[in-house]
Amino acid sequence: MRDEEIDNVVRVLLPALIETGDRIRGSLLRHEQLRGTPYAQGIETVVGMFTTAVEDARDRADHSAKNALKAAMRTLQALAGEQQVAISDMQNNYVDAQLLQDLLAIDHMNSQFGRRAQVIAALCGGWTGRQRAAAPLYDVMRGAKGRIRDYLRVEIRMQSNVAVIGRAVEPVALAVAELLDNAASYSPPHTTVEINFQTVPNGVCVMVDDAGVGMHEEARQSAARFLGATEPVGITRLGHPPQFGFPVIGMLAAQYGFTVSVDTRSPYGGMRAVVMLPSELLTTAVDADPAPAAAPRRVARVSRAAVAEAEPVAAAPAAAPAAASAPAAGAAAPDGELPQRRRRAPRPVERTQAAAPTETPDRSDAETAGLMGAFLRGTRSGRVPETDDKGQESR
């Protein structure tokens, strides 16, 4: 009898602990008549010590893996940011239609690369992204849409007059992007993924509907565990290959105070994911004062495909240029053509005798320092870099 118990410990219980890392639930004994004996207590002590050792080893391995991944993702995020700046500069410097279309494709691939680095970094306790100003909910959804491969299949069906507060913009966009990517990946390529909004007493619900095959019960329960988790998820528990989507969504939801569920079927037979944003994360969307219209300029025509490619990326409004001088009388432009600006001949300047320079009194060092301080204080506002609605420095 005792030999059978030892054999059960060595061949069944301990290998199960090594494989799953979970504490054994239920009885450790095969023969209940041994319960309460010193022999049974010895078995429980050995199994308990082994369980603690396995948990400690798993925690140390998970901590080391997270630190390594976080450091690597920090580097990749920085490189993705530098590449984004370079791509944006090229888009501003060139007007060739084909070149712009190719740059838009590269820009979209870079946004997917950046999202993947963000997801892994966030799951490891790293930086989720730059702090943003409050943004309209519709714009947050467009930003999430532009980060997935099949963004052309995503349709935002409704507008909303609410905005997401600054600290939650990036986490909400990242979580919705993961839901959109999951919906697009597990639904037929000819179908659409819809985003709808529903106002509720405590906030706003964002609903993502797909026309896929849905999830079986085991996958649904696993997703619910990840989405409702309140503790960080270990890297070693993400499976082989690791699945980052639902774990990082659940972590962001717990950290920033919104909830996500995937336990409802969509009207199209697939899955409906619901992101509930509480009132604490929302504010009223305020329309900015319309900027003066910029003077039109001739640029190369871009194909409709290029416009479609550019749709997910919201461009920052450009500052209006200085008003152009009125065209000369009688220089009417042909129908359909823009008015042509003509260079005016410089007016002759009458030469006047230069005034004799006035003699400036010598100033002390203290007076000079005071004048420079006043000058610097007066120009400080012009030297502070402004940020646009994406949190980037405007140039």
C-alpha cells in the first residue's frame, strides 16, 4: 500500500506539478485509509515543498524573461518611432504619386510592427506608449483600425460626441486594435468587421462584430480568464507559440479601469467583443476652432488606392500660411485653373542720407544680464516645442 503511494507521488503527482506548475487539487492519496497517519502527512509535506520550489523557479524564470523582453521591446519601440519620423518626413518632402503610395504601405507596416512591440512591452510591465491629449472616441477607433493588417475590412458605423481622456487613449486604442486583429484573423477575408458605439448609464460601450466561426467553449473560458485577470500573467503561461492578445487586453483593462468581454455572438454569427469605457475615462469632445483655409497648391495626383491606404492615419492640421497678395487686375484665371501669382517689380527706393549712429551709453554687467533675461523670458513661449493631437512635437 505504501509502495503504491510512493509510486503515485513519483510517477503522477510530481510530473504533473512540473508540467503545469499548478497546485494539486483534491486528495494526494490513493488509499484513503492512510489519511491522518504520519505517513500521509509526510507525503503532503514533500509534495508541498516540491510545489513551492516549482512555483519559485517558474516565477524567477518569468521575471527574467519579462526583463529581457522589456529591454528588447524598448529598443524596438525606439527604432519604430525613428522610422516613423523618417517616413513622415519623406511623405512631406515628395509629391510623386507612386512614391507616396509606396510610402503609405511602408507606414502601415511600420504601425503594425510598433503595435506588436507595444503589446509585448505592455505585457512585461513596460511602456505602453506616449502620453496623449484627450481624443474623440471616433479618432481613437480610427487609430486602432490603422494598426492592423486588414484595416480596409474594418468599418466604423457610428459617430460619437464623447472623447477619451489623455491617459487612456493609447491603452484603449491598443486593446481595440488587438480585438480588431483577432476578429479579422478569424473571419472570412471577404467579410467586414464592424465597430459600433452604445451609450449606457455608466459610460460608452464599443462593440466589435465579426462574421467568423466564433469560439468553442474551452477557448471562450480561457479568454474570459485572461480578460478578467487582476494579476499579471506569466510569460510561461501564454502557450506555445505564445498568444499575447487576450492577456494584454485584460492587463490593460485592469490597469486603466475598463472592461472587455467576448461572451456574446454577433448578429452575423461570429463573435461580439464589448469594451465598456466608464464615465471616468470619458470627457466631452470639443471641436477645435476651424483654421483658416490653406492656399491651394498643385501636387501630383494620387490614385484612389493610395487614398484608401492613407485613410487610417489621421494627419495633423497644418498651420495656415500667410495670406497671399491679391492677383493683379485683369489677370483672370481660365475656368478650372488656379489663379497665378505674378511677381511684382520692386518699387524704387529713394536713397536717403543715413542718419548718424547715436552713441549708446556703456552698460554695466548687471544691466546687460537683466536685459538678456527679459529677452529670453519674452521669447520663451516661442522656444517651447508644441505638441499636436498625437503627442508629437510639431515642426
